Amino acid sequence: MDVRPLNDRVLVKRVEEETKTPGGIIIPDSHAEKPSTGEIVAIGQGYRNEDGTFSSLSVKKGEKILFGKYSGTEIKIKGTEYLIMQEKDILGILQ
């Protein structure tokens, strides 16, 4: 089963953050928060304009993004967890 996001939605795979602090302390999985960064796996066709045409999204497949803590809907595809969210839930693109 593959998922193709519709309209202004994107499919995001979370990027795991470091489990070690800069001081060398290892954070156990039970206390670590879910990461708020991810990589765009798929994008929809864009926003629908009033005349029925589509405007493209400002993000591209493969870009690393920053999103809000409670953004998107979690889904599981072939045992891998993803988030599907609207482009407006994306806070920024990581350079």
C-alpha cells in the first residue's frame, strides 16, 4: 500500500534525534520526546485555486523540515510510522 497525499498535504517521515546530550548524557527512549523534524517523502499536487487550477507547494520531496509538536496525523505504512500534514503546519525548511 502506497499513499499519495492530496492537494496541499505532505507525507513526512520523522528524523530521529540524537539520544545523547552535548555533555555526553544518554537519554533513555522512555523519556525522549518525539522529534519535530522530518523528511518529506511525498507531496500533493498543490492548492486548488478558484478557477480550478492548482498552485504548486513551496516544499519539495526530500527536504528536511521543522514542524509543530502536535502537527499532522500519524499513520503506519508497512511497519513504518509517517505523518501526513498540510503545508501550513510546516514551520520551516532546515538548511
